[in-house]
Amino acid sequence: MWRRRFSPANSSRIRPIQISSNVSNCSGAERDLLCRGLSGFLLWCVPWVAFALGFGAPAWLKTILWPTSLTVMGTACLLNASRCGRVHCRFTGPFFILCAIISLGYGLGLLPLGPSGWKWIGVGTIVGALALCCIPELFFGRYREKTPRPNQC
């Protein structure tokens, strides 16, 4: 596939560049699942809606909705972190998986968090997700380059 690039020095001259169809040669932004419309919607927006619906749901439904949605988002974050090096995904992926385990444990009666346990889990998940989505990228940037292993070229 070809697209045109304008050179700032000579804007009247248009030169084509080759876009690789090999995803492994792409940079972080090109491989970021979060920036792609459909995958971003399916892997993060739909689970967040399911999580939000769980706030008004009975406990048995929260036990299904919250661990499932958090596991989907956590797995997608870990995949995205390995694909493109998205900084906040390195933090939110494990965090969402941990929140999924906590919500499943509480829903099954394995964690004694008291009568307000669902509220603590919900608020903690939202506050933690917001903090982990914003703060790491302020300090480390949006993408981190993968460091090649010694036996790689």
C-alpha cells in the first residue's frame, strides 16, 4: 500500500513511501490495539460497560461480570504491552488481573471484605485504572522500545 508524505523542506514535491504489511516491522503506535477502532472498542470499551453495569447488579451477577470484564481488559493490556510497548499497559494489565482475582474471590465468599466489599473493589478498580493509565505515561512516555536480547540481531 502506498501513501504520500509531504516534506516540510519541499512541500511541492510528493514522494511515495512503502508501508509494510509485516506487523513485526511496525513501530509501537502502528501496533497499538488501543488506537485501533474495533479492537479498542471490543477489548476495552465493551468490558468497561459490562463493569459499569455490574454496579447496579446483584452480587451473583457482579461475580460474573467483574472478573470476566477485568480479565479481558487485563489480558488485552498485557498483549498490547508486548505488541507495542505501551507503557501504561505494563501497569494496568497486572492490575486488572489482580482486581479480577479479588472480585472473583469476594464473589465466591473467599475474601472477607465486609458488606461494602463490592464498593471497595469497584472504586479501587476505577481509581487505580485512572491513575495507572495516566501517571506512568507522564514519566516514561507513551511507548517504550523493546531492548533486543543479546542473541537477536
